[in-house]
Amino acid sequence: MNRLYRMAPEVTVLGPGRRFCLWVQGCVRRCPGCMSPETWDLEGGTLWREEALAAQMLRFDFEGVTISGGEPFLQAGPLARLLQLLRAERDTGVIIYTGFTLTQLHGLHNPATDALLAMTDMLIDGPYRQELDDDGALRGSSNQQARLLTNRYADIPASEFGQPGRRKQQWQVDDQGLLFIGLRRYGDPPRNKEKET
């Protein structure tokens, strides 16, 4: 089962095209300055069976899925199964944000981790470091890298990733209230910390 903090369809600020975004619940890193501390609680959020979550997501039109957190690789097995279900129905690109580095993930020698990596087109890896936040697009801090695990998003790193001053944000309203989506610009105060992600 997947433990989620929030989900949002029709996102245009966390990767190319129209995306369905998932924020998983649970993280043990507690990076100073994290913009989503409400996702840290390992027992919080809402549990979803992979089949039910895939059916909910497939009601919407999207090019790809972006998964953030929390820490997605704490739920590698369930997320890999979810992505398999989605790809059985639709050609779906996958971007995942993680606080691990790709080297660390490979070093785990964990079948669930390897399965999720095999479903990932682009991995944005590395812990958030507040002192290295340079307002770069699609990343939280300059130590984070865009790792192309397939060629699907090969044009993103050169054209957009890390470009200063090009962070994008959007707002959505759902049954849980107002949701801020995207990376806030460096130096901006949190916006409605209860709902920000």
C-alpha cells in the first residue's frame, strides 16, 4: 500500500507537460529548511491500495507522473507496483525526487529500490541543503542532480534544470483545501505552512 500526503492532477510546474503529482508520506531526513515538514511523519497521510490509486489517477489526462515527498524510496515496492499498473494502461513518464543519491540507491542492493529505479525516467537526487538553495529550476539546492535513467526527458537538464530564477509555482484547490505546488523561490517565506508542499 502507498502512504500519501497529497496528490494533484493537472500539474504543470514539476516537469514537462501535464503531470499527476504524488507526495508520499514519511521521511527520516528532516533537512533544515525543508518546505514540506508535514510529510515527515511515518504514520501520517492516507493509505491507498495500488489498484485503487491507479484507477483514481487514470481518470485524468496526463503525460507523466512526478513523485516527491516525504521520501519515495521508503515506499519503493508499492510505488513500483503503482507505476507498473499505470504503464499497463498508458505511456507514462516518471520523475522522482529523492534525498538519496543514485549511488546510495544502487548501493542498497534492494530489489524494491531497483524495481522503482527501473520505472524511473529522471531521478532528481540528493538531500536538500538550505545553504545551497540558489533558486534553480526543478531542484531545491545546487547539490541535487537530474539523473537521466532513460532518454525520455533528455532535453530537460540542458534547457531547464537548475536555471536560476525559473522556478514555477501553481495553486490548486481540492477537498483538503488550498494546495501550493512547486518549489518556492529562495528567500520566500512558507505560504500557508499547513498546506504547502
